Amino acid sequence: MSSSSGDFSRAVSPSSRPGLSRRRLVAGAAWAAPVVVASSVIPAYAASDEEGECTGPYEDSTMVTAGDGVKKVAVLTVPAGAKRMRFTAVGGAGGTNYTVADAGSGAMVEGSMAVRGGQTITLTAGSGGIGNGELKPAEGGDGYGVGGSSKASSPVPANVVSAINDLTRISGGVTGRGGMSAVLYSASGGGSSAIEVDGVPMIVAGGGGGAGVLASYATVLPNPANAGAVRPTAHYSLDSSGGEHQFSTGGGAGSGDGDGSPGFVGFTSYEAQSNPILTVNPGSGAAGGVGGAGGEKLNPPTADGPVIGFSSTSTQKLVSTATAGAAGASGFRAKGADGVASYSYQWDQTPEGTDNRPSNAGELFNGYQSVVSGGGGAGYGGGGSGAALSVSARVVSQKWNNDSARARYAVGSVQLAGGGAGGGTFMDSTVRIMDLGWALNAPNGPGERGAGYIEVAFCF
């Protein structure tokens, strides 16, 4: 069911958060290790009868783990006499700006492949994406393929920025400074990890998608406010997600068929009026090496309700926009799609002298906003980025502070950005796959990365 038809529980990788699972413990050990580690014998990698000619234990272990935002590459030569190579490959996770909005997990692939002495093995470990806090853009995680960023420029028209900055007495641009103006950014997607043999990709582990944004701004009321005074604020909380609102999450990589997954849709509604429900779509996951589609655009509402409306007046101009997400690239080293931007503004053009209350009307009734959606994960086909939605609204049932003598209506905005989807995962048909799934390496909050890594060992 598409999110536009009201499905607010769209599947994301199950428990993309860290947990006490075998996979999580293995990944944790990898992150704590140096970039390249070698040991002579790995008892857990003892060869089985299924390994054909290989009967000995797996030896000469090498591990490579991505750095903070940068990929790590190791080039090995298959030892003389080696017959098979076992591996674990994990893609970088997406990022998030909130503890209540899950980032997409990277893929984890475990298996073995036939090798012969002298072959060149290239291991590329992809970095995780990141959320730098909603006021800062984020580069995509580096890797075999690069995750999508959230660096799109604010599309608010320059003349609007200048006029509103004059009215709000803000200069030098805005990133959450004063009034209702804000420029917001989602998190970026993770880079993919890969194993190449003599330059041919044999395994590509997809990266996870970056989580989206939800924010609400509105004209402030005096304290105390008049009885029954209403603001056009939407449901929003950093303590929970779900019920009356939901952050759009990043999609995971590593589904059973290797395709990337979408995250949850994002949605909210107004506190003073239950309809409409404002909704934003996440990107779609890559499939079969083809990049996933961007999140479908859902147009802003236009019809006024009994309390909250979206129409301009002759003196208060409201503008809302929506933008469809971008598609991920295709191929083995595919980049995740970069996030896209939408914008809104509230421009008070009440003639000077018409109403001198409140004294700080310029700050209270003017603002511009933009929001950038989450980047897609890299992989065998990149994940699509989320859509973006910026909605301006006003209270239509009463003037500001429920005072009929006032000239202006309380105004506000809602910013919704969809999460990026997971990248695809490739497994050559000659490779024996033991396990494929989510690595459960998603970060817990802003400023954190879920690194990708690769570990290999040889059997003689």
C-alpha cells in the first residue's frame, strides 16, 4: 500500500537499532579493531565438508573497517595454496538527527568463495552516513559507492529572504535564528562495502538510508494569552514518534533478495484540527542493480478548515511547496540519491500604522523555511532520497491572541522530510552465501556513524 493512501506503518528494516544479537556483537568487535588485523588461525572458521577441496581451518584473517566519514581500502594477495576465502561484508549505515527516528542499517553478507594463490583481493569498507543536527547539512558516507548527502541549497527566493530578514531584523542569513525562520537538513546515507577479485566485484554490501526531519514553527502568543487563543502548531515531540506524528526513517539494506528497503513515511497533524494529515514519502530501495525511485511528492493542502487554513489574505502571504525525491544511481558502484529541498514562507504585508500591536510583529508574523530530505544508501543500485514538504498555515477562526481588534492572524509552518532508502546488495552467482540480512549497525542519534567493515580468511 502506498503512503499516499494512508499507510503510516510502511515497513523498514526490522529493528535497525543495535541489539544484543550475534551480528551486533560481531560488528561491535569490528569497529573496535584496527583498520587491518591479522591472525594465524580462526577456530570459528573451521572448514566444513561443504567447502569441497578445502579441509583445513581458515587462516590469515584480515579485517578492514571504515573511518569517520571515509572509506578504508585494503589490497591483499591470495596466499599460495589457498582454495577458499570466507568473508563477512557490512555496508555503512545511514545517519539520523534524532533518537526517535531510526537510521537505515547497512547490509551484512556472510559466505565463502573459491580463490587461487596469486589473485588480488581488494576490500573496500564503506563509511556510515551521519546526522549533524538538523541545522547542518551532511555529506554521504564514503565507500565503494558514496551515500547520498543532505547538502541541497535552500530554494527560498532571494527577494523573499531579503524582505523577511528586514522585517525580522535578522541579517547574514538564517539557520534557526529568531522568529520562525529555519533551514533544516536531514541525515545522509551510508557508503557501500565491496570485495573485488582481480578487479571484478564479487560482493557489494549496500548502505543504509538517512532519516528525515519533522519540525513545527508558529507565531508566539503573549503570556498569559487570552482565553481560547489558538496557534497553527503541529504535533511534534523528540520524546516519541508515532500516534499523532511520526518521523520518516531511513531504509535498510540487505533484504532477503538483496534489494534495498524504504523507511517509514513521516506524518503529523495540527493540534487544533485533526485534518488534514500532512504526509511525506521516503525514497524507494534499489532493486537488481537499478537505483530506487525518489519519494513520491504529495502536494501541500490548500483548502481552509474550520480552525486552520492555508490561504493567504490581502496582507498576509502564505507559500507552501513540495518536492519529489531523487532516484538513486544504477550499477555496482552506485551512489545513493542526494536529498532534495522544499520551502515555505509567511510574509506579513500589513501597512505600517494599521496595527502597532504586538510591538515585535515583524518577528512574530514573518518567516521562511526550507528542509532537505534524507540521502539514500549506496550499493548495487543506490537508494532513492525522500520527498520534502514545507507547509505554511494560519489560524482562520480568530485573529491573533483571540483578539478581534488585531489586524493579523497567527501563522506557522510545518517542515517534513522523507528518509532515504537502502542501497542494493550484489552477490556473484559463484559465491556460496551463508547469511544475508541487516547488520544492525544503525547509530543511535546525531553525530554518530554506523561503520561498514569487511573480514576475510583463507582455507588451504
